[in-house]
Amino acid sequence: MTINPDEIVLFEWGWFKINSTIAFTWLVIFLLTFGSWLVTRRLSSEGELSRWQNLLEVLITGIKTQIREVSRQEPGPYLPFVGTLFIFIALSNILAIVPGYVPPTSSLSTTAALAICVFIAVPVFGIASQGVLNYLKQYLQPTFFMLPFNLIGELSRTLALAVRLYGNMMSGTIIVAILLTITPLLFPVVMQALGLLTGLIQAYIFAILAMVYIASASRAHEEIAKKGEE
Amino acid sequence: MIIDWYTIIFQIINFMILVFLLRRFLYGPVIRAMDEREQKIVQREEVAQDKKEEAEQEQQHYRLKTEELEEKEEEIIENARAEAVKEKRGLLDQARQEVDETRRRWQESFEREKETFTAELRRRIGHQACTVARRCLQDLADARLEELIWAMFLKKLNRLPDQDRSELKKALEAGEDEITLHSAFETGPGRVEEFKEILRDLVPAAGDNLNLDAVTDPGLICGLELDAGGYRVAWNIDSYLQDLEEQVLKEVEQNFPAVSGEAGGKEVPGDDQAGS
């Protein structure tokens, strides 16, 4: 039994290789893109809505509401990044009930990649909203001596993001695998159902945490701006 | 090794591509559609609001118009009523005037009828009285009524007072040719001679050439009249008729006392009797 899907190599040509993590990621990307294209090529702005359009609108409205509540800012600039994090992780996790499918999120490489994306996105959004100097000043808050701790905090929370998602997903897969050997009937089904719930919760947690980090990086500027207005 | 850097980089790129793709195929179109719908709803609401305001204005307008019409209607009715009252009053006045006029005319005609009736009555009574008297006299004696009247007239002439006699004399002397004897009945030649004799006795100066003209005049009722140059001696039933007439007129007044007070209430009573 293979714990790490990275090690399942499907195709190899010199240094170029396609492992199952990448392959299933592509599958998820394809499903999302193709599904979106199918629904959004025939959007109506009035009258009857198609079910799929309704679903997508509910989803996006929900994400926007969450972003607005967490960041207390307009969700516009953050929606593509945070929304994609949620949708990608959620679909990757939900597909885990399909036999033969290995969720890419159960690979530490994938979760690390996503965490690195967040790690990069935080300063990008921070600098975009309040400038380089103001953003860098945050690391000196409340005093100069806090700089190392701020930096460690930055790194550790990224690591925590990656490991939390990986641990949850990997454990889910492994628990089902182990249970199958012990009690092959019924019990794994319950665990898989639980796995669906865990997967959605993890997707939600990951996206919300990412949003919190980004918001905290760009909120200082908002507060300064508010003070200036007052 | 759990962490495969090759896969990590690959996944980062994959995630970037997914962000781009979803942005292109999911968020963009859906948000655009939602915004468009929202805008359309807002527009529709604005249009609805405009229409509502318009309708309210229209309603207000019509309400004012209705009130105006009601006021006008009341005014018209009021005017009509006033006019009707005026017209009624006018008509009543006119009717009253007409009634008064009719009454006045009726009264006048009644008066006329009464007078006519009275005159007619007087005339008839006279005639009747004469006829009755004549018949009575005829029945009582052989002599005709004329004889009696004649005798009465001659007697009156003989018994003339002295003053009258001298006046008659004077008159006869002055105008011999103009002595006229009016009588209600035919006087025979004997009577004329007899009369001449009497005149000769009265006025001897007249002599034989006394010119007496006998004229029959039915207007004199049962009487005789001597007309001699302005002097006149007469006897007839006129005085008796005068008394009778007074009596009859009194009777008429008593029989129709309230006629002038009751307009149109009765037929004019003289109509039938006047002609009978």
C-alpha cells in the first residue's frame, strides 16, 4: 500500500514524469473548467435560471459573503484566489468517494504547493493594498524585537496550513484502507461519509485561513485609511 | 521523501492555471450575469416607481376632475332648482293674473248681462203689464182700453191747472202748425175731431184752422202725449211701470247678491232668462 500518491508514477520521459497527484489534479482542473464552461456559456441575466447556473451563483455568492464577513472588505479582488482554493480543495476531497481516485490533497506536495501559494499571496495582496513600506512595517509591530517572531509566525502558519490539510486527507484515506482490511462491510462506508464532511470542512478551513492571513496583511492599511478619514 | 519539490512546483503551476481558468470561465461570467440581473431589477424597480408615481398623479388628477365635476353638477342643479322656483313663481303669478283677469271679465260680462237682463225684464214686464191691464179692462167692460185711456187723457187735459192751461194756450198760439198728438194706439178721425173740439174750447183764438197731426208711436206704452211747440201734456203707464221696475230690480238684487264675490263659481244667471 502506497501512502504517498507522488510515488505512483504513471508516465516518465527523462526528467519529465507524471505521477498520480498531478494526473488527478489535472482531472479536477478539467472537471471544474469544463463544467464552468458548460454552464456559463449560456447564462441568462433575467427570467428563468438554469439549475446549474443557480448552483454556481449560490456557491459564488456564499464565498463572497464569507470573504466579506472575514475580511470586512469588498470581496472582489480576493474572490478568484480564495474561491479557487475552496472549490479545488472541496472537489478534490469530495471525489475521494470515487473508487480508484486518490485525492491530490492527500499528497503533502499538493498541500505544500497550496500553502506556498498562500504564503506568496499574503505579501502580494498586502503590498498591493498598502504599499511595500507599510507592509514591511507590519513585521516590526508592535516593536522591532518582534521581527523574528513575526517571521517565524509567517512560516509556521504556512507549514501548519499544509500539514493540517495533508494530515486530514491522508488520514482519511488511510483509515478507510485500514478499516477495509478489518471490517470490510458497512463501516468503511460510514467512514467515507465522514470523510466527505471532513473534506468539505478542511476546504472551508483552508480557504478561510488563507483569507484571514491575506486580510490581516491588508487590513492595517484600511485601518490607517479610516483613521485618516476621521 | 514525502515532499517532492518537482510535484510541488508542478502543483503550484497547476493551481495558477486553475485560478486563471476559473476566473475566465466561472467568476467572470457568473458575476457579470448577477450584476446585470441586479441592474435590470433596479431599472425595473425604477420604471415601476416612475409608473407608480405617474399613476398616482393621474389618480390625483382624476380625483380633482371628479370633484370639480361634482361641484359643477351641484351648481347646475342648484341653478336649475332656482330657475324652476322662479319659473313656478312666474307661472303662478301669471295664472293668478289670468284668473283675476278672467274673473274681472266675467264680472264685467255679468254686470252687462245683468243690465241687459234688467232692461229686457223691464221692457217685458211693461208689455206684460200693459197686456194684462188691457185684457183686464177688456174683460171688465165693453169699452176698449183705449177709450179709457182717451177719457183719462181728456180728463187730465180739462183739469189742467190754470198756469199750465195758460202755457198751453201760449204754445198753441205761437206755433199753430206744430201740434202733434202721439198715441200708442190707432186714433180714429172721430177722436181727432173730439180732441180738436176740446182744444178749441181751451183756445178759442185758434179757430178752425187748428192743425192737429196724429202720430201712432208704439214706444209710448198705453199712453197719449200732446206736443205743442215745446209744451207737453201726457198720460201713460210709465209711472206705474217705473214703480214696477223698481220693485223688480230689488228682486233681482236679492236673488243674485253674491255674484260679484264668487268668481267662476256659478253660471252667469242672466244667460237663459235674458233670452226667454
